[in-house]
Amino acid sequence: MSDPIRHLQSLLPPHNTRHESATAYAPANIALCKYWGKRDSRLKLPVTGSLSVSLGAHGTRMTLRRAEADTLVLNGEAVDPGTATFRRLFAFLDLIRDPAHRLTINSHNTIPIAAGLASSASAFACAVKALEALYGWDLPPQLRSILARLGSGSASRSVFDGFVEWHAGSAPDGMDSFAEPVAPVWPEFRIGILTVSEAPKPVGSTEAMERTVRTAPLYTAWPAQVAHDLPRIRQAVLDRDFETLGQTAEHNALAMHATMIASWPPVIYWLPETTDHLHAVHRLRAEGLPVYATLDAGPNLKLLYTAEAGNDLKAAFPQLIQIEHTPAP
Ligand code: PMV
């Protein structure tokens, strides 16, 4: 097998220099059935499939400009070239751009800062789209998703709006591991962000994922959990069956956290407020309010509900940031 990354590069059209600059946008996404664990860390190939909802107007807007030297401005602030953020982004661009081209990047997150959702997913998906616009390409959507995946696994899903499934694939070169839209937006569907802490995570998601796969005996149960949850969530999205979607998504997220807690050294992202909020969600549900929670690699909760529960939830959690997932205009 030729090197899979070289093979991908051979599929790219020529790097033309017609445009001096280009701007693109990609939404953040929240997984309803999580991606947790890689079978290939260089190609970012997942152990299982996953399914997410993109966050519409909440994501990353990025402008690339041809320049003499690489520079990065993130939310208005210059980023030092020695930082991991800078190095990771440019190492990723090096996979796709003409090696002779230098770029200034101006990147802006349109997600509320307090939401703690400034994820790598929208940034890497947006970087692919911006390079595509800069070089005047129109890549096949599957290739766009595969390229974004090389930046961060969850970025493979952020190249689409609405509900999106990332197929695990089985090919060693990852050419069958890309995301595809499952269903368009569900206008009444809401995501609510309950921020517990904006502090940097004690363990990054890449390390946490790797540690779980390597040390948690419980991880062997994870593929079976996904095999159960993913088709249910996909069908619930298609049927707009909120109860099945919410129940399955919450169960999936808690099972993912169980595998992290069972790793060594343990990865416990939860803070006391995380469990307080989770219990409050369960109390509201027991009182008849259809609301479920999901959590990613951090202590913050994302509530899943439909528009009619919005006022009750705002009363219960005044700090709730309510997000619709209609695409950015
Ligand atoms: O794509 P990464 O490496 O940032 O990992 C994302 C992992 C989770 O957010 C916890 C789950 C997911 O599917 O997005």
C-alpha cells in the first residue's frame, strides 16, 4: 500500500494561484453517539462510527491570505508560532497546501466563548474549506470529510450541516472513513449548554482517548454499546422521535465516561457541578419535562430538548445557553 496521506495528496487538483485570499465557515458539532478511541492514530481512524448534530451558526469562520510568512490570529489575538495550537494547525495545512505557499490566517469562533465549545472540529473542517476556496477547488464531499478527519476526528463531521454520521470504515488507508449527512436540520431540536468550567482540561481528548483504549478493561464493551446506539439514534433522527434520541444519546455519553473513569490513571472530567446538573436534569425528567444530557471530554453539560421545553429549562438553569442548529446564512 502506498502511503495513505501521499495517496490523498495525489487526489488533490493543482494548487492554482488565482486567489490572494479566501474565507470559509464550518459549524461546531455535538456527538449524539460518540467517537471514542482510534484504531489508527496517524490517520485518525476511529474504532466505531459516530453521529452528531452540527451547530448551525456556531462554529469557525476563517480567512486565509497568501503571505511571506505563516501567521495566525485567533479571535483577534496573535498566536505565538511556538504554541501547540499554531504548530498543529500549520502541520495540518502542510498536508494540503502547496509546500511553497505561506499563509496568514485570521480565525474567529462564532460560538459563545462561555459555552466552552471552541472545538477543534469546526477549525479543521473550516481550514479545509478555506484552502479549497483559496485554490478554487470543488472537492467531492467525501474527500473533504477525509481531509478534515486528518486534523481531528470529529472535524470529519463538521464539514456538513444538520445530523451527520461518520462511518468507521475498515480500509487500512481510511478511504472509507468519512462522514455523510443523515438528515437536515430539525427546526424544533435544541441544544443547551450548561457551562461548569472554562478552565483548560486536565487531560486533552487525544491523550484521554488513547489511555482509555490502552488501559480500560471496560473499553472492550464500547463497540457493542455503539453498535446498539448508533442505528437507534440514526432512526430516531429520521423519525424525529425525540424520546428515543435523548435516551440513547444520554446513555451513550455516560457509557463513554464510564470507560474513561475505568482507565488508569483515571480520566475523570466531572466536577461536583457536573453531577449536580445531571441530577437536576433527572429530576426535571421525573417531573415530566423531556430533557436529556450529553457530555464530551470535559465537565460541561449539553442538554438535548425541543423548543417547547425551552422556557422551563431557562427557569431551571438561568445560565443555559440555548442553541438552534439552523445553518449559518
Ligand atoms: O475529534 P477529537 O479528537 O476532538 O475527539 C472528540 C471526542 C468527543 O468529543 C468526546 C466525542 C465526539 O464524537 O465528538
